[in-house]
Amino acid sequence: MPNFKPNPTAFDFKPSGERRWGRSDPMFREPNQRLAVSNDSRSRVQCRYFQQGRCRNGDSCPYLHENSATSDNSLQKMPNEIPATSIQDKVTRTICGALVHFEKGATVEKISLPSDFSTIQISQLRQDSTRNSILDLLQSHKIKTPNETEVRITHERNLCSALVKVRDPEFAKDAARKLNPQRASNPAQEPQPIATPIPNPIQSDSNTLRVDCCKVHISWHKPYRTVWLNFGNGEIAERVRDNFRDGKYKILNQSVHSNDPDRGEGYRNPLAWTVCLTEVPGSVTEFDVKKSIYHQNDKPRGIQLGRPTYTADDETCSAMIHSLFTSIGPLDWWEFTPDTAGKRMKASARFKNEDDAREAAISLDKKPLPFHETAKLTTQLVHTAKFKVQVKIYEAVKAQLKANIRNWKASHLTYVAYENSSPPKWYLVLKIEGEVEKEVASAQKTITKIISGVVARDGSSTLWHPALGKNGALYEQIKQIERRNGIAIIRNKVKSQLQLYGPEKACETSQAEINRLLRDETSQHFDIQLEDHEFSWALQGGLKRIEKRLGPEKIVFDITSTPKRITIIGTTGDYDTATSLIKDKEETKREINIQDGQDCSVCWNEVEDPIYTQCGHVYCLDCFENLCLSATTQATVTRISCVGSLGSCSKTIGLSELQEHLSSSSFEELLEKSLDSYVKHNPHLFSYCPSPDCEYIYRINATPRTQMCPSCHVLVCTVCRAQHGYMTCADYKDISTGGLEALKRLKQAIGIKDCPKCKTPMEKIDGCNHMACPCGAHICWVCLKTFTAPNDCYDHMNKAHGGIGFNELQERFG
């Protein structure tokens, strides 16, 4: 499979409408483009062979030749026409074994579990089966199918099969019971449908932290024809053959295959020698052939053109191939890539779900072309991993990433870093792509490790000081360490930690310097938790009054915590001053407008790396991330809202904004924490598996039911949320609380024993040691051995115990 140039829009980017940006589109114009081809749209597209140092067309190449810093594929430009993120109102993720639907504010809208659904595979269907015909088949057998029934059809040679998925745990059993008996009662010649229950797959949007395989590379032969060249001299014919074989002669800048010359009849035949050229471009003319043989002495005396293998134009072929893929499943995008230098047409398709992509790669590979039945389509599944990282982090780890590029190329992987096209450019996109899933997964782990950095620690202790929450003197010293050692240091105020990015030795050196710096820091910190009326006072000018008295570098105002708080970095005297000002808040007048257009809505300092929400408020880049992650720790389910306009905005932030302003790892972490918050706030609906280190979710049921956890493979009761196997909830509760042991001790103390056969409690008041239970068992009271007849019991007591126990009773009662 030939290599493909990476698609710069593949990081969840979608063009407007249904049109996919191709390489022939005017993506961007550079000032030093060659003027000779400035009217050709291809002149705006980088020549991939030139980038690899292999372009043999020189100035005649219609694509852009440019020596730039991007030639090593370490950083490429992204077309400005294509948005930086997918505009999504809702996203789904597969987390903890559940399909979780998120809406704006990163709020959990709905959770779907595999146990909520059941799926059947119906095989031996007619080749022309459709969704409606399959639903009609089920309904004809009185099998209920709701409107939202999911039907996925797989076409085979003569028959087809379908997966039918319904939100009903009993659907599969019911469908198999009602549909399959029809086979035995209808001995028709044609195969009858067979329904088989199968496990329920769950699908979601692509998670940017994992490898997905929604993309397929496609290629097919261009039209070609055979050309015969006639010569009167054998030496000339052989020389022409050699020049074509050596690549000195090319037709339309493309190498062709040249056969050995054939000698015709007649000694005086001016066309006696014939050289046959094959795999010649179908659009070639006699003029093109003559032009390719540029030596005058090699010109042929005659040229004959064979018929092209097919005559359909490129766009028609692309449309017909495109229809084959859309018939399997919905596409995210389709890209047709005309390539004048190669012998094959190329295209790429990205499906909305992986199952469709896998089916397309298998079922359409080697499929005859609809416009040329003797030629076949070639398809290859592509595995992709994508990352969105801060530019600051990328610059620090760029050398570490580049050090792996040679190994990735050797494994036939494509690595690209794209600039974010939407200013301000705080982020860029990394992508690793290849056709071998194992290789892509390995590269994905390498990239993840590099861009994850390390937490600054002193042994097991995290290095942090509350003063780092403020852009004061201490934080400025941290930035000096950052610049001195050539790394990136990102502070996480929510987790109270510093994350270091860059070469390992530089991070170790910086970590030691940070440790010494924080040990020398003598300032103390005091948290002042604010009541609602005190928080309102702070917003109305009280905070500025404290800052004016103590200095802004000593005040950290945290509006994302619960309750809100002010942290004083300084002495006990500073703390006493702040608390006295808060107590005397009634005397404070609203003197100052706290927030102007350049103050961060969270930290209330001059904004650093500004981002703007759609409601018009500004945040520091790291303050916005801290705001989002802190929302998952609140007393209510997660909903990310703007805190602009002195905290009164409260507009829910959409998912598209969250994706735009957060790195891929932070966005995925936000979704996971939002789910965790939802589960913890809805214990009557969902719970985690009780097995240690198992994070799978199950639904709480009102009626007793046990189900096998698909992760740890232990039975879980969905009522009492315990793992008690097939034991009843009451018995398990009795055992776990010690009630059964207490009952056993009580029975032993008062002389009560259970029937060995039916467990009915029995008490012996008088008589011999023979006990008759209502269940029909005859029991020896001494050893609890059971018999079917009284005489057998008496014989046993006499032999085993030396009597039936009557003497003991006489001695006891006289």
C-alpha cells in the first residue's frame, strides 16, 4: 500500500457542508511560490516527493517546492478555512464500561450500559435486504421493534447478515425464540434467516487519548493503455526500449513498462521493429509520446494507441467509489486525492464509527471497480492517535518527539504536528498514523509519556506553595528556573502541583532547584473561608481594599472552591489585618470596579495567555482549565459555567468551547471526572463495581438481580450492591452483620438443632433420641444422621450410641 500524505484536518475537523478539502483546493499561498504555475491550484500544495527529497520533475512539477522548517514534518500549517475543533453540542465516550452522553457544561446527559440492550445477528438474509425489510421480518413474527432500533447490515457474496440492537434486555431471547422455529416448519429451498443473540457492543465518539481506526486508505489504478512504436532499425528500437526502462524517457512524467522489440516480416519493411509500451496513462496522445522521446534519432516511424482501460473521468470515478463506502455506513468526511505522478488514484474516508471502517476495509478490498471490472479496489484500515497540547509544552518536548521520528518512519508511521489555525495559538495538534495498530499504539504510548511530563516532587511529597497561586515574586522565580533550564512548568492550582515538561535531566535539575526555592520560602499561608455575604462584600470592593492594605502579591482569591476563600501569603499580622477588614465590611463602599477588560475572571489579575468565552469574558489559559476541573469537586453534579461579571454570568459553557480551550488530556479528564461526580450524586441509579481496582459501572435495580461484571468477572447484586454470588440479599446481610453466628450460638445454648434435610429448627423436650421431622426424615438427635424408617434409626442408636437415650431421660427426671 503506498504511503499517503497526512490529512491536516483529521484531528476531529469537519469542513462546512459535505465537501471534504482535497489537495487540489487552495489551502494557503506562500509568497515565494513559482509564478509560472501561480494559476494552477496545485501550486499551493506542498509536493510530498520534494519534502522527501525524491521529486524528479524539478521545475516542471505542478506542486509547490519549498525549503522550509516544516520539511521534516515536525510542524505543518493547517488551512485557515478548516475550524480547529469539531463543533459539537454533544459528545459520547465509553468510560468505565458505559456509553456516556455529555451535553454542554460537560454535564452527563445519559448513561447507557450494555445490560440495557440486547442484540441479535440475523444471518442468511437476502442480498437486497434493507433496514425496513428486516424490521418487517421481525414484526411478522410478532417481535416488537421500537423506532430507535439500530440495524447494521453486512453484505456478502450471495446473502447478507444484520445486527439488530434494541434497548430491551429480553429482546434477543424473544427474537431468537420466535424467529428460529420457522426454519424447521418451512422447508424452502432458499436459506431461511437465523437469529443468534450476541454480546452488545457499545460505540462512542473518538477519544483523543486512544488509538482509533475509523479511517480507510483507498486506491485504484488510473486508466492506462498500450502503445506500439514502430522502427525501421533494430538498434534504435533496442535503444528506445532501454531508455524507457532506465527512466530517461517518460510519458507525461510517468515511467512506463517497455517490452523487447519484435521483428516483423519483410527485409525492406520500414516498420519492421515494434516496441510495445504498457501501463501508459490513458489520457496520452501521439504528441505526448513523440515529446517523451526527445532524441531526434530515436523518433519512431509510427505510433499506434490502444484503447484506454476505462474512459470515466476522475470525479466520476471518485463519486462511484464514494458511494460504495457510504452504503456501508455514514462518513465523517471523504477526500479524493488526484496524483499526477503516480499510477494509482488515491482517496481517504473517515467513518463515524470503527465497525463500519473495519467492514469497509475487509469487504471492499479487492472488489472489482464499478467502471472497470477487470481492475480491483485496494483498501487499508488506518489507525490514528491524536493529541492537542499547549504550544509551550510542545516547544519544551519537541526534541524528544523528533528523536523518535526515524523509528516511526521505519515502522511506516506518519507523524505530523499542526499549528492551530484559530488565534490565539495556544495549542497545536499532534497526530501519529499508520496501518499497523500495534505500531501506532506503541508510538501513542511514547508520545503520551513525553507530553504528560512529571510532577515536581521531593521524594513522595509534592512540591507546592500557596503563593504559587498568585503571579507574585515566588512564581516569577519559578519562571526563571523554567527559562534557565529550557523546560516548561505548568502550575495546576486545583491539584496544587507543578508539572514539568522537557528533557529528563533538565527536569531533574529544575526539580532540585524548585525544592531549594520552596524550602527557603519563609512566608506562611492562611485560608479565610468566606460566608455568602462576605463573598459578596469581596466582589463589591472588599478584595481591592485588602490588596491595597497588604499588597496584591499577598492575596490569592479562589472563587472556584466551596466555600469561597481568600488565602493570605505573609505573616500572622497580615492575616489579622485581613480578618479585621472582613469583620468591618459594613464600612466598605463600592469604590472600585473590580474587573476591566483585561482582568481574568478567576484570578482577577492581568490576564496571561488570554482566552475568550462566547459570552465575552476573559480567562488566563491555566485559570480556565483550573475552573473546569474544580467544577467536578463541587457539591452538585458537574456543570461548567462562566464566572465572569463578578461571578454573575453563570452561562453554561458549550462543549465546543471546552474542546477549543482545553488540551485533549484535560478535556478527557474533565469528562471522566464529570461522570464520577454524576455517579456519586446519583447512588440510587448507578454504582461502581465493588471489586478492588475495578471501575465498571452498573445500574441499580429495584428487583433482585445479579449480573457478571465484564471487567473482573465477578457476580454483582444490583440491589444491595454486594458480591454474594447466588445467595439471597437477606442471607448475605445476616452473615455479613454477624446475625447468623449469633443465632447459632443461641441455638446451641438452648439446645435447638436444624433438620439436616430441610433445615427446620427442632427442640427435644422429652423422649428418646429418635426425632421425626415433618419433611419425613428420621433423625438421630445425637449425631443428626438421617434415615427413611424409624427402625433403621433405632438400630443405629443402639449400635453407635449404646442405646436410644431413654435411660438418660429416666436418670434426669427420675
